[in-house]
Amino acid sequence: MYISISAVTAAGGFALTASPFFKRQKGTKRLRPGVRHLAKARCSLATVSIRGHRLRSASRRPPLDVFDFVERRYAPPPDEHLRSACRRGERSKARSKAKAKAKARRPAGRPDRN
């Protein structure tokens, strides 16, 4: 089967691709009336209700006393038993207690494995 180029062009490109060769420009997508682009933020959207507040508060850093309060508020409580068990360079209390118990249970004739 042979399809001539002139026949395809005359048909507007529908013969081979089922779509026209020359596509129309797409219309721009419209946002809802209550949503608009923020000017300085990259491709972010904001509702009309926050038009007056354009990321001013987000760019500022809080005072140090406020930050210190927040840091202390959300920090987990220190656990003394966990801190003492995880010291670097020293053996943990739990490990040394377990070794002492195991040593006490061993018969006198059995040698230590170290």
C-alpha cells in the first residue's frame, strides 16, 4: 500500500498519525479566582487571604532567646541510665555487671575466655 505525501498533506496529516501536523497553541491554564502565583517564590501558589503576608516572617530568624526556649521545649528528656551505658572509651555499667555475674557463676577450674 502506498500513501502519497500530497494526499497526507491534503488530509491535514490525519492519514498516518490520526492527529494534525500543525497543532493549535494550547490555552493557558487558568487558576481558580482565589489562587494566585507568589511573585518571588518559585512556582508556589498562595490563597488571596495571605496576600499581605509575603513570606516576610518566614525569612526572618527568631531571636535567640525564643529559639533556646523552643529547643529546650522539644528536646527529649535526658535519660541518665542511657547516657551512662553509652559512654565512649569506657565499658558500660550493665556490661560490667553482667561480666561480674558470669564470673561469679563459673566453676573455679574453668579458665577465663578473653
